[in-house]
Amino acid sequence: MPKVVRRRSIAASAPDVWRVVADPEHLPRWWPRTSRIENVQGSGEGSSWTQVLETRGGRGVRADYRCTAFEPESRVAFEQELAGTPFERVLRSSEIEVALAPADPDTEVTLTHRQRLRGLSRFGSPMMRRGSGKILSGALDGLEQALGGAEKAS
């Protein structure tokens, strides 16, 4: 199972980081290629939403997610719902976890992406890891920018 981890110390308090990472409505501010979030149902563990990702060609691709873990100011995890989607041909599962650890005055943010590939896609594991690594690094860049922008606006 490809597992990719990226860590970074973000110059913001854990509660400030949590307000951004725990709310799917904030994903367009920090998650790469996310153009918008639709159909948010509930909050916390069990909540669900649709993430609209923009392709390089400018088309929108929808991906449905469900929150699988929610520990306030500590950890949130969400899993992509694959059944009946084009992603199902390539993936058995795809889960992203965001973990926070206070490191006064900063916060250590760890992003983990776990994927189980299906069929012949398993042979593309190194390529999937590279792609996931770029996405996670971009997400940390976006998070840093979103939080820096929020601090400067105050």
C-alpha cells in the first residue's frame, strides 16, 4: 500500500491551523487544484462533501469524501468514496490524514496519504507515491500561505 508522509512546522497556533484543516469548506484555500467544495453534509466524523478538482485542462473532476476520524485540534482523516466512480478502476482505497502537534509557537503538521491500488495499477506505485508527495507538499505550501494571509489580514 503506497503511503506518503510530509511534515512541516507552520508558523501558527494549533487552534488556528485546526480551524482551517478541520473544515472542508476551507479546502480551496489550501489543497492543490481544489476549485470548490459542494454538498457538505454534517461536521466532524461521519461528515461528507464533494471536492471539485480542476484538471490542467481546466475541467472539473468531482471526488466525494467522508470524514473517518475527528479529534479536535489533533487529527482529522478523510476517505475518498470510490464505488461507482472512475477512480474505482485504479484505487481500492484512498485516505488522507492531517495530524497536528503543538510546537510553541508553531504547529507541526503531518500529512499522510495512504492508497491501496487495484489490479495492474499496483505496478504504478512509485509514480503514485511521487504524485502524492507533490500534492502533499503543495498542500503544506497552501496551508502555510492560507495561515500567513490570515495573520497579515488581522
